[in-house]
Amino acid sequence: MRYVIVIITLTFALIWDGLYNQGRYLDTTVREVSRIVRYVTGAV
């Protein structure tokens, strides 16, 4: 049950971000995660 709540929460957050912020938060999150992955793996 807790997984369903987490999935619903994430889905709601993505829909809200897309509708009201033109995906700004999702875009920032993806950029930061890829930057961290590049830093950890040592890729340039």
C-alpha cells in the first residue's frame, strides 16, 4: 500500500510541475542527477 501512495504522490507532483511550472522542477532535478552521476562515475 505504501508503494501505491508513493507512486500516486510522484505522479501528482509530475503532473503539477508540467501543468503549472512548464516542467521546471523536473528539468532541474534531471540536470542535477546527471551531474552527480557524472561526478561519481568520473565521466567527463
